[in-house]
Amino acid sequence: MANLPILQFEEKIVETVEKNSVVVIIGETGSGKSTQLSQILHRHGYTKSGVIAITQPRRVAAVSVARRVAQELDVPLGEDVGYAIRFEDRTTSKTRIKYLTDGVLLRESLSNPMLDDYSVIILDEAHERSLNTDILLGLVKRLVRIRASNFKVLITSATLDGEKVSEFFSGCPVLNVPGKLYPVEILYSKERPVSYIESSLKVAIDIHVREPEGDILIFMTGQDDIEKLVSRLEEKVRSLAEGSCMDAIIYPLHGSLPPEMQVRVFSPPPPNCRRFIVSTNIAETSLTVDGVVYVIDSGYVKQRQYNPSSGMFSLDVIQISKVQANQRAGRAGRTRPGKCYRLYPLAVYRDDFLDATIPEIQRTSLAGSVLYLKSLDLPDIDILKFDFLDAPSSESLEDALKQLYFIDAIDENGAITRIGRTMSDLPLEPSLSRTLIEANETGCLSQALTVVAMLSAETTLLPARSKPSEKKRKHDDDSNLPNGSGYGDHIQLLQIFESWDRTNYDPVWCKENGMQVRGMVFVKDVRRQLCQIMQKISKG
Ligand code: ADP
């Protein structure tokens, strides 16, 4: 920690923050922005007048970084240092440094529009350009104008165009924290492979057998492929003659892993041992794994897309952008010169990849965000003229208004309705909030709560593809997440939960039926929280 690049800039950072309300900090991934900035400001007294909030676009990053900072400060997690993610608040009135997802901060501003518990708001990982961070950029710009001068905003990013953000904030200073990146040799495949799993396997084993020590980071698109590759790697490594190469440890890394399995990648490996980390793009900029010297890049990422003509979301595997490809390659050069094996030809990188990732605001449904902005009730905010870093198209704003009108959240003049206000009390997508309100009227709230809670738990509870006994093949703890595509329909979700409910929440039932105990317990908790909100709404 002592040699993280950002710490050499401590004086400069504090001096600049002292003199300015808004500061942009650009630093290579792993330079220490997420873990150190909050501590630097804490050391210089910024937690005396309020809490330091640090937003993260991903839940896993909020939890993992809070954990790390608590460890560094040697305090229990959830007290001086805590985190808040949707449906899970680990903070107390004692908390001074609070990591939270950008979505949770947006919700907090509904009940406290001035966000005056916070002396500092750090919008971290702004390069991810999540929809919520983009909206927060507009909101904090307004807050800086109306809150007294002791309120500070920091915007950090690994790759973002600092000048553009600086212009957005009336020419605020941009600090660059140069990271020490070693050269990375880029090797391209001649053609795209037929199977990414097999091709990654071959390249990884070649590296393991031929190349000097150094960990291997492999970018796959999702949990399913990660698990397949992990199991293929385990087989292959076992079959290599003993003593012919160093030992190997293979770790999966994705957002649905239990936190204790996610943090395993942060502990240094035993000597003479090579680690294989098979990850989604959370290792691209969100989580930094030290010791990586070789990167294998499939060139793909899984992204939630929205189709305005059908009004439906889908999870699609799409090509990454050049910026992402270069971030991935950069992961190999943090400890010494490294190598990046791109499983695609140079021509594909050069001609097919977009230069930069399209910000979420330009590719998603804005219904939730528009409803949020309407429920803020701020006289000086006009949705169609909201101050965005990159404005969404007028079509997508109109599409959002149409959707909201369709579900009675706004009236024909675009004003928020009583139902719309009730919907904004629920931390859910508008369509799910509307479902609960309607279910409450028609007498099937209990069932609707279950389905919505099951949908909100996403991948942490997916039914196993295989029978539990077959699943045992890999690890013998239950942390080997079951994995399956193709949910049944909502009725099936309801039946699963109700069957578990009838066993009085028996963990053995989950195991026997290929469900994650942790995921099901989470669903039960989400259901309880949503039920409480609905009770309040019914009374109110
Ligand atoms: P940045 O935000 O600039 O990408 P971070 O502050 O996230 O940088 O990371 C700085 C260092 O802290 C990295 O070496 C990373 O491996 C380490 N680190 C981050 N989170 C954890 C954690 N939960 N446990 C252990 N080490 C961590």
C-alpha cells in the first residue's frame, strides 16, 4: 500500500481540494484511487464535518473496497468504514467513510436532496459511464452551486477524458496521477477461434508450461463460461506431469461469487505457484489483481442492452471497445513487462472495435431515471434539459416518458402521478414497482413480492444446470455456484420460493434442489424489505 502511486500526490491532492469545490483525478487502474483518496481526505480532517461518500458503479467493488479500507485502518467493517448497496446497508451513525453504489446515492438524495450528511462526494470509476453516475454528475453540479463552500466533489477515472469533465464543471482542475505501467507486448491470433473456452485453455496452458512465473488473467464473458474454463483448466493442470512446471491455483472471479471467494484473489500466492484468474470484465478496471503478467483477452463482454422497439432488456455478448482492450492489456504490466494474448486478429481490433464504449445513458431505457428526476420535484430541473455530460437522444427520453405514461406514473402533461410517487419509493425498476402496487390492489401482493424478490437476486440463485451430485465434481463446498441459463417463468420462481418456505427455510433443501443457500437467504431478505416498504405505502 505504501508505494501506491496516488500517495506520492497526497499534498498536491489536499492542496487542490482545499482550494476548489470540484477536482477531477485521472489515474491508472490500481493507482489507489478507490482505496486511498477517502483515507487521504480523512487524514486531513474532511470527516470532521461530515461523512465521505465514495460511489462505485458495481456492488462488488463497493463491498470489496470498503472491506480493504477497514482492514487498512484496522477498524471493524460496518462501523467507521461501511458500505451500502441495494438491499444491504452496513453502516451506522459512527460511519465516516462510506462506500456506496451510485444507485444508492441517487435514492438517498430522494429523502435528502441536499445530501448534507456528506462533506465530500467522490464519484469513483467515472470512466464506466454508468447511467447513475452520469445522473449524479448533473446532480452534484447543481449541489455544488447551492451548497456552502465546505462541500467537495471529486471525480475519478482511469481513462475518462479529463478535459471534458473539467469543462462540464466550469473548468475545474484535473490532476493526473501517473501510474508506473511496464510495456506490454501484444500478440494477436491469426483468426477468431471457434471456441473461446478451448482457445483460452490452450493459450493459458502454453504460458504455464513455457513462460516464466507470473499470474495469468483470462477475460471471459460470464459465469457460465468462467466455470467451464475453470473446470477444463483444473483437468489440464492435473494431467501435466508432476514437477514439470510450478504449482497452479485457479480462481474464478465474477460479481455473483460470495465476497469471501472474491477477496481470495487479493492474497499473495504461495511461492513457486502460478495463479490463473478467470474473470468477467470486473477485473478490467473495478478490481485490481496484483501479480498479473499475462492477459488473455477474448475480446468480448456481456452487456445489458435495451431494445426500444420491444421495450425489453436482454443480456448480450458484444465486442469490447479499443479502450477496453487496452485496459485489459494494461493489467499485464503492473508488476513488470507483460504479455497480452488477444484472441482476435489485429484487423478486427483496428477495423471492427469501436474507439470507446458507448455510455450506458445512450443505450438503455431511461424510464427509471426520468421517474427519479421527476420525483425529486426540483423546480429548476427540466428533464428534457437536464444537464448531462452526454445527453441521451430525444427519442430515448420520449420513449421513457411514453413508458411511464403507459404504467400511469405520469399524466398526459408529463406530471408525476400519485402512483408514480409511490413507485419511486420502491428501489426497483418502474415496471416491477408498478407490478407490486397493482398486486397490492388486487390481493396477490404476497406472490408478487416473491417473484420480484427472486428477480432482484439475479444470478446469485440461478438453478443449477446439472444435478447437485454432478455439480460436486469441482469443489466440495457449496460456493461452487450453480449456473444455468433459461429461467422458467415467473410462476416457477414463485414455486421455488414457496417450496423452500414450506421447509421453514431449510438450507439442505436448497442444496438438494441445486439452489444457492446464500442467494435464497438474500431473496428472503429482499422480500422482507420490500414487504416493509409496501406496508408503509399502504398505511401512508
Ligand atoms: P484504483 O481505484 O486506482 O483502481 P485501488 O485503490 O482499487 O486502485 O487499488 C489499489 C491497490 O489495492 C491494488 O493493488 C489492489 O490490488 C489493492 N486492493 C483493492 N481492493 C482490495 C481488497 N479488497 N483486498 C486487498 N487488496 C485490495
